[in-house]
Amino acid sequence: MLLERTRHPGVYRRGSKYVAIYRSGGRQHKQSADTFAEARAIKLARDAEAAELRLGPTLHDYALSWVDGHRGQGRDSVREQTRAEYRRLLTTFALQYFAKNLRVVDLNRRQLLGFVSWLTNRRSSRGGRSLSDRSIRNAVTPLQACLDAAATEGLASPDLTRALLLPARRGGRRWEVSERRFLTREALGRLLREIPDSDQLLFVLLASTGLRISEAIALRWCDLDLDDSPPRLRIRRALVDGVMSAPKSRHGARVIPLSDELAADLREQYQSVIDPEVLVFRNGAGQPVSPTNLRNRVLKPAAARAGLAGIGLHTFRHTCAGLLIEQGANPLRLQRWMGHHSAAYTLDAYGHLVDGDVGVALNRGDLGLGDGETAGQG
């Protein structure tokens, strides 16, 4: 039956029925209706939907959709904790600042610079203080990754994220993403001697191996090869916020040598272990160690007794890297030891490195514990 034109473009009469004709996804579609008013409403709704698609998604919709499917740069899987943190940062900062109806295609350099300025002048919910440099960097990072993805899909300019420049540090100081603290051998030894006996083995292992705390507390006895020559441990997983998962990246799965002294101390503890799947480090209730409790109840008091300030659990990782550099580790070996995704990142994180082999495992003397000095002495 032939279609008869009506007074509304795109709406036709066919016998006793009406037909709305519209385009969607590059193709023509037809939808029948009983009345002219119904067909006209269908035509208007479908045309509006097509216009929305041509304009592209809003930043809010795109960002939340992107973060739910975020897969990193394709080299590694993204942990659910990372995805959840990106979602929290986006909703707390970027999506709070930008209007809900702002489309990705309409984003411009001025708006992004305004966002960075807003972050710089924003007060935190903790004590009303200005956001730290690190908090500002964390707030910017997921938005940069989101806009990079939008550029790949042709929704935004590839140059757009260049506008997300971090400002000069307050007081004219040079911007630094994080301030890393390294301890000298003497300071490290002084700190380790203040750690109680019950926890010292964990801290000696952190300083000797440079493990992330999430990797150390996830170690099982079956991950340790204490009778190999040299002894070694295998990083196969990490425990973050109570969730056991794969290491931070595929480069995080690695093998690290242990000194004979540390292997002997670990072997002594293992004698009373029945199940090799049991965690190496547990609290008094036999549960995984809490990094927060470890930091507040053990490390902070020990650091205060040792006369050291600004010490965190990551300090041991940075100090281990510094000792390895001093020992002659080249960038590639150090990258593999620390579990970084690239040697370039390692160079940026730990400064100048000299050529040479990664060397042997760090022993107690390297940690500032000389001959005759016993673990746990106050």
C-alpha cells in the first residue's frame, strides 16, 4: 500500500494507519502507529535521539561508562580496586566540577584549566586544608585517562589533555608528584632496631626485598624457596583492602633473591607451619596483617624512638631501591626487581643509576645492622 504524505515531514498515512520514517545508525527505519499524533510523537522522539547521538555523550555519562570498562593500556589487567578508586576520584572531583549536561565534544582548554585551578584552591574535608600536591595529581589522573580514551574514539581532541597541566608548587617550588623518602644505612639500622621482635622479620624483609606492603602480607610459605641457592621468594599476588588479587601489573609477578641470613630466619619460623598455603605474616588472631595497624601501632612509635619523621611503609621500598643502586644495579635489573612496568619509570622514580649487575641479596650489614647487633634491640 502506498504511503501518503501528511502535514508533518517524515509522517505518512497508509490506509487506516500511520507510519513514522526516521534514520538511526546510518539506516532508514519505519515504525507504524494507530494515529497521526502517535506517529508524530515517534518521529520527534527518534529524531531527538539521533541528534543526541550526533552530539556525542556527556562527560558524566562517558566517564562513568569508561571507568566501568577501563582496561588500562592493554598491557595489563586493571584491578577492581583501581577501577573503584578511579570512579571515586571522578565523582568526587571532575564530575562535581563539570556541569552534567556538558558534552565531551564541547570540552575545551579553558574549562580544563579551570578545573585544575579549582582543585588547587579547593579545601579538603579533613580540617579544611588545601589539597596536597599528591591529592591534586590523583584527582587529575583518571580524567586524563578518560579523555585519552575519548580521543582514541574520535570524541575529543588528542591535544585536550595537555591542558591538564599541574600548577607550579606553592611558594614557587618545583612540582613533584610525590616526595620519596630514602633512609641512610645508619638511619635504617636505627629504625629496624626499634621494631619489636614480633614484627621485625616483616620489616627486615620489606627493606631487603623492596616489596610493596600489599605483596609482603600476601606471601604464603609456598611462595618461598628457602632451600634454593640462592634462596628466593616469588611474588604472585597482593592483598589490598582485604581483597586478594594478582600483583599490581604483570611486571609485579617476579622472583627476588633472599640473603642466607633472612632465609635462615624464615626457615626457623617455618618449622612450626603445617600448611604451606598459610600466610607468612599474620596477626595474633591468625588473620592477614593490617597495613594500617602496622603503620600506626608499630612503625610510627618505632620511628619516633629512632628520632625519624615522615616514615611510611613505602619508605622501606624506596630505601631498598637506593641500596640496590649503590650496589650497582642497572636500570633494567632494578626495574625487574621492583616490579615496575618500564625502566624509564624506574629511572624517573629513583634517579641516576650506574651500570652493573643487580648483585647479591641485601644482608643485615647492608641494612645497617652490624655484626653482633640483634634484631629488636631498643
